[in-house]
Amino acid sequence: MISYQADEKGYYGDFGGAYIPEMLYPNVEELRQQYIQIMNEPSFREEFDQLLRDYVGRPTPLYYAKRLSEKYTTNIYLKREDLNHTGAHKVNNTIGQILMAKKLGKNRIIAETGAGQHGVATATVCALMGIECVVYMGAIDIQRQAPNVARMKMLGATVIPAMSGSRTLKDATNEAIRDWINNPVDTHYIIGSVVGPHPYPDMVARFQSVISEEIKSQLQEKEGRENPDYVVACVGGGSNAAGAFYHYLNQPDVGIIAVEAAGKGIDTGESAATSALGKEGIIHGSKTLLMQTPDGQITEPYSISAGLDYPGVGPMHANLFRTGRGEFISITDEDAMKAGLELCKLEGIIPAIESSHALAIFEKRTFTPEDIVVVNLSGRGDKDLNTYIDYFQL
Ligand SMILES: *Cc1c(COP(=O)(O)O)cnc(C)c1O
């Protein structure tokens, strides 16, 4: 049977691997040799589980959304990652990686961030552990995302502006990689999604897999079976989706639905719908699908939701797309915003705009009255309030 997990070299079918400059090799190799062994140590598991429980607030509820289900005449469960400490799933990964850094004897953390959500999740766990934290962020993004910059500073992180190129996420990534090359001994680089060179996509997917681990036991309790008919998640880099899909990847009776941001429309040149528009290429040290010009320059993505505004997808998702194991749907800004507001009115939950993309599929696609559909509600909408206010003129 083919597996949709990473193989030993970090390949998901044709995608993945570690395409890195030679100077980065020692750092990545050290991590690659040790990550599985460390994650399997009982002392690691214990501390990870304890922090997820007492600090993050896990398990997050699996909530039967009654009014939403009635509206679409099917059975919709929401996996409430929005209820995690810091308001989204990202902290599952940063908790895992800060513990990994400690086991590797590192005393300095670097990260890059676009909208600032991953920067905040990283600064949070560094404060928790009393470890130095340096976050690279594009100078333009620093201007656009002032509240998250303030949060990172309050949490004790140093935020360094990336001044080169378009002064956005990819430039911040370049600066972080340069830092890591220069500080190979004491520094761990916390990547925020299932992207980057092997072993990052697999390691991050394993940390996030707590999401589907919990869905299985919670669904067993509520419905008498572990497997839903469908599991749905939005995909930026793909970490919340990887976590929600993880334990279902090799279960053919579970449909996997990945939702991408179509921005203003797939054909408008302003979108982030990588599966529809992407071609094979290398980004961030990994072979995957990415949006690029005919001569291979990465194109600037666009989405109303900062977390989906990424020009590639992680290699797991590229493989789910290419093999047909996953169904990929892209949702425009407009449809996502409507679905977000609908969840507010029907369930009293204000979702992150990223998560609203996943919710919008119920207008695009029908399910039977018997189907059980689990939607991963990746985050809460507090961070998006200004976008909601401007959009709906509230
Ligand atoms: C960052 C973010 C995403 C997108 O990142 P993935 O790695 O694709 O999960 C989705 N939802 C929320 C709430 C986020 O903060």
C-alpha cells in the first residue's frame, strides 16, 4: 500500500527532500538524525503532553455545530483549535519545537514570520522557557502587522526587519537562514508550517497530529466510530491541515478536503491557490508545488487572510493533490468572508479568516444528510477584527 506519510528521506511521492545550501547541512543533518528518537523519548512525550494540556488547554473540543448542520443538511463537527492558548493551532508546533531545541542543547531560537502569527507563537514558548528569541520579519510586514509586533516585543522577542527584496516573508526567510548558517551550534530555527527542508515537514506534521489523534477518540465517543466521512482544513503552508489529516491519510474511507485561498479569483493574478496555479519547483529547501513565473521566479501571492498568503504548499499536500488522495477546493475572499460571518450568526463563534475558507465549502459542494464532516477551525477571529470591520463596514 502506498503511504501518504513522509519516507525516510522526507519524500512524499515526488515532493519533499532537503534542497539546502551546503553551509546549512550540519544544522539540518543534526536535526534529521535526532528528531524521531527525541520525539519518542518518554520524558519528551510527557513534557509535551503536559504542556499541551496545562498550558495550551488541550484537548480542544470537538463541537457538533447544530445550526450550521441544519442549514446544510449534513453533520458538521468543528475541531476547536481556536480555543488554544494564543488562539490557533500554531502553538502545538512551537511547543514541540522548543522542547526539541532544549533536548538538542540549543539556547537561542530564531524564526521568520509573515503576518506575525508564527512569530507570536514562537515568542510565547520562548518566554515560557526563558530562551532568547529573534524573529525576522519583512519591513513592510512590520508596518502592516503592528499589533503582532507589539505582542512579540511584550513577550521578550527581538524583531529584526528584513530590508531586502520585497521586504516581506521570503526576505525574512532568507535572513533567518543566513542567521542559522552563522550560528550553527547554539541556535534552533523554528519553522512555522509543514514546509522547509526535511525533517521539518514531517516533524511539524507529527507535532500537529495531536489534532487528528483527538478527533479520533472524540468522534468515537460521540458517534461510535473514529473515522468521519470527510475531514476539511484550510491550507496555507499546510500545518493545521496536516495535523487534521494525519491519522486519516492512509484510511481510504475518509475523504480529505484541502481548501486554498483563491483571493480575488484564480484567474485574477491575485490569489494563493497553489494547487490550481502552482508548478513543481523548490522553495524554502523543499521540492513542492509553488506559484511561479514561466522562468521560475516565485510570484507574490495574495489572500485577504494573512495566514493563507503563501506561494507554495508543503510537500505532503503537493502529493495529496498530485495523487488525487486529497480534494482541493479554492475559495475567494468574498466567499470566505461570508462564511465567517455566517458562523458568527449561526453558532456564536468568530472564526479566523483562514478558517472561514474551510467553512465556505458548504456553499460549493454538497454532502449527504448522513455524512459526518469534521472541519478544523484553525483559529479565532480576534486578530482579524479590523479586516471584518473594513469588509462589512461594521
Ligand atoms: C497560520 C494560520 C493558518 C495557515 O497556516 P497552515 O500552516 O496552513 O496551517 C491557518 N489558520 C490560522 C488561524 C493561522 O493562524
